[in-house]
Amino acid sequence: MNKVSNYFKESYQELVEKVTWPTWSQLQQSTVIVLVATVLITALVWVMDFASSQILKLVYSLFK
């Protein structure tokens, strides 16, 4: 039981004293970067999906 208690004490101490938390502006900046990257990757996947489905429709229509 002492090990568990010691683990939680050390974890709390690390979070409070050793971790460098980002400032509010850094957090906002990182959030914008993540959102932009998410939108770009989503658009890229959509374009690839749409293009592959159109190509497959064309190929399937050739064999009808």
C-alpha cells in the first residue's frame, strides 16, 4: 500500500513542480495548428475517396 501512496505523491509532485505547462497563447496557437491540419487531412482523404470511387465506377461501367 505504501508503494501506491508513494506513486500518487510523486505523480502529483511531478505535475505541480516539474511539468512546464504552455501559456494561454501557446495553447491557442497549437489548437489552431491542429485544427488546420485536421481540415487539410480530411480534405485530402475526401478527395482521394471521391477520385477512387469515380475511377472504379468508370472501370465497372466498361465491363457492363
